[in-house]
Amino acid sequence: MRLEQGKSFLREALTARQLRVQIWVSESGATKKNSHRWKISKQATPGNITALEDLLFVNTDLLVEPIIMSIKMTTKDKATTIGVAFANTSLREIGVAQFVENDFFSNTESLVIQLSVKECILPMTSAMTDLNYSKLRDMIERCGVVITDRKAVDFNAKNVEQDLNRLLDVETSPATLALAELGWTPAMNATAALLSYLGLLVDDSNYGQYKLRRHDLAQFMKLDASALKALTLMPSVEDLSKTSSLFGLLNKCKTSQGNRMLNAWLRQPLVNLHEIRKRQDLVEAFVNEAILRKVVQEHLGSMPDLHRVSKRLRTGVASLEEIVRVYQTILKLPELSRLLKEVGLQSLYLQRLVKETYTDEFEAYSQSLDKFIEMVEATLDLSDSSSHTYVIKPEYDEGLQQLAKKISDIRDTLDQEHARVGTDLNLELDKRLHLENKDTDAKAIQNDRQYEELKQVKGGIFFRTRVLKEMAEHYSELNIAYQKRQSHLVKEVVKIASTYVPVLESLNTMIAHLDVIVCFSHVSSNAPIPYIRPTLLEKGEGRLLLTEARHPCLEIQDDMDFIPNDVEMSKGTNWTEHGRYVAILPFYFELLRWLGWQVHAQVGVIALMSQVGCFVPCQEAQLPVFDSILARVGAGDSQLKGVSTFMAEMLETANILRMATNDSLVIIDELGRGTSTADGFALAWAISEYIATNIHAFCLFSTHFHELTALAQELPQVKNLHVVAHVAQASEFSENQDITLLYKVEPGKLVRLYMVYCLPTPALGVCDQSFGIHVAELAHFPDSIIKLAKCKATELEDFRGNDSIIIDETEVVNGSKLIMHFLSEWASTAQLEQSEGDDDVVMEDLSTINESKQLKQCFERFRPQIEANRWCRNLLNSL
């Protein structure tokens, strides 16, 4: 395997496949007899790539900085407390968090998603003795995080305060004492295990370099792993398309640091309305300034990843070329500030906001880095920048200057000898007699002449003189000394440059922020239909209004003519009397189910985009600030873990019920397909009713149980939706009668299309028992939901009757054709009467006595055939 192929393989293993990597080398002194002696040279894990970073990621952008987390759990008085410590070794940052957790570890899951954790350290426990840790492990693995087990003794906070104080800088070291005073013992225990695993105290260069911060879950919207997948926020490993995920669609950033910040923002949508509006204001400032956007993006496109350069400066391995790139970036700051200052924005407020956020900051950074500019110009020779070859100026160091003078003198002597020989041999210089520095393998040929022949080639002869030989040897010695001196001075320059790392990292964050804001404005302005600024409402204003809403990823797909949809939901202070905030969308075949889910998903995506600060694909948008987006869609089997489709579905739903608040957005798709019809319907009813009456969250609920639409008659806060379809009339009844989906979701149930084209097919075999509700009990659903589900299951069984009829499949097909023929005849009669009467009457509004008569007359004609078919009789009885 070639070197680059090997590096690519290792990068794929670490980042995409989440594998641990070890590089083994043969031990020194190994012989053929003991050639099996190998040792580990370097190793890395998905959460700690420090050992291989310079080898594998020098010219490769990392989408996210690897985060490694450690968790310690304690239980007291039936209350579970989670202590968390996490580290970003690239940023030299340690974070801690501590919170009370529920049975489903939903808060921990949100934290894992927010931080994009790659590896998690847990104490070694037995699943038989500690079921809580077993459930915690299952959740972490569901999030795609690698788990590393460590001995319980590592989670000992005895010396952690002292250890932290060694690592932390002066500004944040007092925070350690604050943690102890807060009683954050679990978090301190987790920190001890993290420091031990990373071995940070072994390297003296880490002392005084780390920062400590407390992470507050409440400052960001909560997302679980299901929502991350259901809303397709991030591209999958196999996904080659750049627009099939929200990140891929929005990522028009020009810098690596911008890419990483965008990734973090999508995982951490804001809940602070003031901060969200500030981001929206900045996006608005650039939306209508196409020329400014283009110029700013051109400036950003040439800027290096200052975070990566800073890491190399800290470790002393940065090159002069990297220092020059930083120098060139700093030189561009005044011009960037001027562009942002001179642009004529729409309002004085936006001008002031851009000035405070960017212009003033860039000017301050430019002033702080003036000495960096002076240092580079004083020490480096920038004359050969086109070839990216940079050296230390001889004038910078007296010793280097002396060596340079001697080398120059020798060059003059060589030139003089070159001219003398040319005159002696009567050869024109640089045409027939060249002065070259070439190595030769031929042995010197000794003779009595003053010219020493070295080698004969087709084009001539290599030779030298005694003076040339002496000067060449002296020149080589001086050149080696000069390079050593240069190398020593380069290290000094890198060391001086490293003192500017804190300022460079702050500047890096500002560049990333500008990159993402300009990226949002670029995407919003260049969409097929430009995005609009959403109106985010104050807390307590329960209104969700999306006009002509579109799914941002679907509308740009090739051959996609996307039909926009309206969504309107609201709720007042009195949950039971004001507003409708639970929408039920029954579907009747798979394409409608997919469409219904996409309509619901686009609401979730638009809500998330709004709280990230981006504009959204609508004509008008009013939304509340959601504290979480919780989604459940299409659960699959986890047979290796002993979890069925239905159990996975129930666990996800139970997590939603425990995690959701009245400020959440809940999206549920086809709940209950993994169990019997009775149990599935009963659970779907009980869950949707519980959300409407107990949680009061905005909820979009798509279902294949059309009976669930009856819930809207019992609860005023529930409304039904349906997908509009056009039915083409044929001159003669055909099994393949054409149905055209209009991809439009509208209020109300769609009954006629269901009856004509999507008749339910009874099971050909009947199971006498179902354990669906029992599985829900095992998933720890609230007792009120279990009781209501059992009640509804009994009602449905009574409604449908207890006769289990086994019907032949041929009879089902013939019965379906018969009913379709009957309804087609009735529809044709009604349409004929409509064409002879008032043109303004539409078929959907026919509810007159004549329609009833026509239906009875048509039914009488078909009665003998219908009664002769058992499937038709069973269908009529169920209606």
C-alpha cells in the first residue's frame, strides 16, 4: 500500500468508521530469528487523534474537532445524577456538566448530539449488577459513539483539583474551586478518568494551557439521535450528494473553520431569542448585498485555518510558509474592515451591528497583531513568495550574516575561477563552459595537467581545477553551517510567533462566524425561490404559521417540481379551549405516507433553521422558539441487541413522552405498525391524546390508522389533514385507473379517495393474541397512556366484532374490483348530473338528497354480487 493510500485508509478508519488505530513497528535490534518482536509506535482513537494528527490531517480538513467524553453516574433517593467531563485536545479545552437524568438518559443523549462526541469513557460495570449503566451504554451506542471501558478506580476525584490547577491557565483555574463548592462530585470523578485516559499530565507543555468551561444544556435546543437522522441534518458515510442533508445544502463556507462552526451550529440551535434575532439581523445585512458577499467570500477563500496553524505553532512544528500565510491574512484585515464599513446597508441599525460585530473586531485584531507583522518583515526574506520559498534574512542574525558573507566570497572566487578557465581554454562562458554543482559517481582521473577530468558524457566532459575543488569543499561546509543556523533561527521565530496563538485563535473564531453568516445569506439569496426571514415569537405566543413552505433539500433535486404547503397551528393559555396544535395526517398507501412525512420533516427543518439564525424556504413564517425537536420515524430492528422493530419504536416514543414539554415540536410517523391493528391503533390514540392533553406540545402525527381522525371530534386542539389527489375518470372500469397526487396537504379527512382506491385488505390469517400494549409497559410508558390504550383496544375489538374470518386472496381481489366498479358507476352518475346542472357545484360538496338516492339505486343493482362476496360483506359490516 502506498503512503498516501495508507493515510487515506487511516483517516477513513478514524473519522468515518469510528475505529481505533494502532501503528506497529519492528523493534530495534530484531533479527530474522526474532523478527516477530513488534511494538506500538503510535495509536489514536476517534476521540483523541493527537498522536496521528500531524501525520494524517496536515492537508485534510476535519469536519469537526474530535470530542472525547467521560461519564460518572450516581443514584441517591431514586434520583440519578450524571456527571460529565469532555475534552477538545485540539483547542486545549476541558468542559464539565452535571444534571439530574431520567430513565431514558435523554439529557445525556442531547449533550452527546450537541457536542458531536466521538468517544465515551465509562467505568467497567456488569450489566447484571448495574442496569442503569447498561441502558446508558445502549443509548451511547445508538448515537454512534465508541465506548472505552476504564477501571472504576480511575473515576476517583481525590487529586483531580490539584491536577486541574496544573493544566488550567490563570484565568480559569479558580473555576476548579467553584466546582468543588457546588458539590459537583460526579463531574469531578468523570474529569479524573478523562485526565488519566488522555495522559495530559505526562506532557509538561500542557501545563497552564487548558481552559475550563461549564456546559449548560438549557442554552441550546435539545435534539436526540432520532431527530438528527429523521431530519437528515448531517450527511451519512455513504452519502456522496452534497445537498441531500441540511449541512450539505447550507455549507457554502469558504474556510475550514467555517465548516466546523456550521456543523456545531446545526447541532446546537439557540433558544435565546435575542441571540437568534442578532444572527438573523447579520444575515439580513448581507442578503441584499450580492457584490459585498462575493468580495467577502473571495477574501475568506484565501484565509488559512488559523486554528490548525495555531496548534502547529504551539507544538513548535510550524513552517515558515505557515507563518507567512498568517502574515498575509493579517494584512487583509484592514481591507476587509474597510469593505464592511463602507457598504451602504439598509438601516443604521444594521450598519452599527456589522460594525460592532466585525469591523471593530477586525481592526482590534489588526492592531494586536502589528508586532507580528513587524516580526515577519524583520526576520523573513519575502522576495521569493511566488515559489513559496521562505528563509530567514541574513541581516536578522550576526552569525548568519557572517556565514552569508563567507558564502558570498566563495561564490565570487568560483566565478573568478570560472572566468580564468574560460580564457585559458578559449571557451565562451555559460554556453560552452558551464559552472555546475553536480555530483558524479566516476572516480577522479589523475594526470599531470591542471584540469582533473571527472566524467565523460555524450554532451561533453565534467572536470575541475584544484582551486575549484578547494572552494567547493569549503562552500559545502559553510552551506551546512548556514542551514543549521537557519534551522535554529526558524525555531526561534516559530517560538515568538506562538506567543500570538491566543489572539490568532480568537481571530479564527471571528473569521468562522463571518463565513457562516455570509454562507447563510448566500444560500438564502440563491435558492430556487429566495428564502425569507422567519418571525420568531416571544415565549408564550403559541403560533406556528408557515405559508408556501418547502423542504430545502427536496426542492433543489433534479427533476423535482416541489409543491409548497401551508401549515397553521396555534395554542392559547387555556390548552383545552383555544387553538389547534396537534395535527393528524392519515395516509392510505406508501407514496402518501412518504409525502406526509416529508411535509412534517420540512416543518422540523424550518424550525431548526430558524433557531440557527438562517432564513427559511417559505413565503411567510411565524414560529415559537422550541426547546427541543423530537422525532420518531421508521424504526428498524436491532436484532444483535435483542430489540425488535416495535420495541425500538416504543423506546423512542417513550423517550419523546418523557422529554417533551409544552415548548417542544414533536413529529411522529406511522406509530404502531409493528404490532396488531388493535394494539397499534390503541397506542396511537392514547399517545396522541396524551400529547394533546398533558404535554401540550406542537405535534405532527402521520398515521395509517384512519380511525384516529375521530380524535378531532373529541379534542378541540386536534385537527385532521389529508393529501389532495386527483382521480382520473376512465371510460371503462380498469384496475389500473389513474391517480395523480397533487402533493398538497389540506385540512380535513379524505374519505372518498380512501374508499375508492385504498380499501384495506384484511389479514389472510388472524393471530389470537397481541402483546403490543405489554411492550409499551416494558418501555415504561406513563400509566395513564397504558390504561387508555387498553380501553381503546377493547372498544376497537368490540367495534370490529370477534369473528375471525379467513378469506381467500382471490376473493379479496375480486371483492376489491367489485367495490371499485360500484363506486365508479356511482361517481359517473353523480358527475353526469353535475354537468347538466349548476357548473359551480363540485363533486366533493355533493351531499344532497339526490346523491343519497343515486347511491341507494346504484347499490341495489350491485347488491346480489356484493352479498355473494364474503370480503365485501365483512367490509360493509366494519363500516
